[in-house]
Amino acid sequence: MKVSGTVRPPGDKSISHRALMLGALGRESHFDGVLAGEDVQSTARVLRQLGARITPVRNGVRVTVTGHRWHRPGVLHCGNSGTTARLLLGLLAGHPLTARLTGDRSLRRRPMRRVAEPLRAMGAEITEGPRDALPLTIHGGRLHAFTYTTPVASAQVKSALLFAGLTGNVPVTVREPYRSRDHTERLFVHLGLGLHARDGAVVYEPPGERPRISGFDLVVPGDASSAAFLVVAAALAESGELIVENVGVNPTRTGFLVVLERMGVSVDRVNLRDSGGEPVADLVVRPAPSIRATEVGAAEIPSLVDEVPILAVLASRAVGETVFREVGELRVKESDRLELVAANLRALGVQAAASGNDLHVLGGAAAPRGRVETAEDHRLAMAFAVLGTVPGAQVRLSERHSVAISYPTFFQDLKRIGRPARSRD
């Protein structure tokens, strides 16, 4: 395949969720570039149920959000979005109302106790079913100051606690074993909400009386995780050059670029700028003449956890064995990504194994051929679609519609940036 042209990934999913939620707490706000994928639509839907006014979330259309007094919503269906459910628990913890949260079959299998337990310790009443999952009921209200050390680095746990501190008007201190995504912190700072770092911890200190968020404008940068699929597609190509525009290059999200460099893939960042406190750049990618195996350490995983599937795909074309350490978090995503990445690579003729919480991939040059079970996981569908672009590949996906969760136009963009390379004979 030869790559060429310019492509712009959809808006950042993490920032889109958080912008809508903070906008729903304040006066009229205006957002451009909000992701129109299904997960963000779930956030918009439940916020409307709570009383916020949110205009339709569509590609290329400015979204206006106006917060109003929240009211008891009944059942809030979070779809397939773990971010919606976990961050919403934090938002609701400081509100004197009762709500019941549920989701689709996949979301109802995903763990919620990691958020529910610290929120209970802050004073929220959360009633779970017999399993560590949705559906659950939360009774929000009076909270107290809280200091918490997370057992694993989790931006969702950290953000839920910061949102609880904001809506409950109490101080919160969060420590993590490794640094996780900091989009919530950057938005708090951008809005002047009393957040700072202290002795390696993130600290929220309310100004006194309950803060009222002023309306704010925000341009959401392109999603780094979505951009990663395009970057690897270009790295695997035989010739050409690809420009991926308007990508958020927040250091807590770009660990995959560091790993790509170790593997022999050069990605240039040009036109560096700032958008709402987030660094943004255009990425220039060229095919890698040779791909090297590497080891991805546990400390790197929080900054690239969503990119492990596409990095594993790249590793399947490398010289040598690549190891991803301590990626057990992949077992509780939309699917058991850890086992499915390994199983699907094996189905395509690649030597791969999930050993405990580690993933091992032995690279090779044989054309991948076979059927991939995506389990309706968007990141698996996109990763193996990229592997299907290498010469001689015959990769069949069990489904394609799951990409609507985070990148609705992915297959159109993948087709547009590449075309068969000319014969060298």
C-alpha cells in the first residue's frame, strides 16, 4: 500500500466527555470538534435527562451546552460507555438526588467498584447488585474532604473523585502509582477551578462557596488514540507520506509515539499549538523501512493503554519478540482485549500469547490471513483492519459497526489514505 494525503481524526473522546459534563454544570458553553461517536452521544443523552440543555452532537457542528438545576432522572442508560458511567458517578455524588445507572450488556460486565468504593468513602451512598458492575443506584448529597491513593493509575477514577469534589464542594487529593491521563486537570485549570499539584499528588481545593462554572468555549483536538491507527497504517505502508492533522499531543496520551520511535517509526510533530490548555500538532508519518521489537514497561502503559492493540499489530511485523508488561487492565475493557489480541494474532498466523498480565508478540514477514473476532470492540476492529492493509493480507473481521463508538468514519478514512502500491518489476 502507498499512503498519501492529509487526514483529520475525530475529536478526542476523553475531552469530549469531560467538556460536556463540565458544561452541564454551568452557564452557556460552546464546543467545536466534539466527537459524534456513540459513547459521547451516551454522555449527552444522560446529561439531558438530568436537565442540561445540549444541542445535537454532529460531525462539524458546534455544540452548545447550558446547565440547569439538576433533577431526579430515574434510570440513566450509559450505553457502552464506561467513561460515561464512572465519571457520572462522580458528578452525581455531590448532588442531593437519586439516580440508577445501567448500560448495555458489555458495560454491565465492566467493573465499577474501583469508582464506587472511594466515592462511598467520601460520603456518597451507592447500592450495587450482586456483582461488581452496573446496574447500581447512587444517592448523592453531603460529602467530606478526601485523600485517596489509587491502586492502579486510572484517569476515570481520578476524574470521578475530582468531579465529586467539585459538585460536593470539598477538597480532594488523589495520588497514583503512575501518571494517568490529565484531561480533567487541564480543564479544571483552564476554568480556574482551584486545582494544583502538590508533592506528586493532584489536589482540588474549592474556593469556599460552591463554585458556579462560567460558560466557556473550547475546540476539542483530534483524538490521539484514533490517530494511532492511521499512524501505524502509514508506518506499515510500502511508500508515501501521510499528514495526520490536529492531533492532541498531551504527554499523558502520546506514549505510543515514544514506543513507535523505539520500533523504528519516525513521526514528526509540526505546527505545534495550544487549544484549551491541550497541546496540539500535525503528525507527519512515513513508512518504516524496518520495524524493531521492543519491551513496553508497566510504567509506560497508562499513557498508551488504548493503543496496545494497534502496537501489537505493528509488533507482529517486527524483527524479534515484543513484550507488553502489566496490561491486565485490557481484560476489563469493552472485551477481554488481552486474550483477544493474542488469539486473533494467532488466528492470522502470528505467534502471540497472553501470559499472566503480559502480552508477547513474535514478529514475522508472512502475510496475515484468517478471521478476526472483534467481540464488537472498536479498537480491535480498527487494529486488525490496519493489519489487513499489508501486502498479501487477507483479514476478515467478524463485524465493522463497532467503530462507530469512537471513529465513525474510520473505514472511509483508511481507504482514502491508501492505495495499492505500484509493482516494482
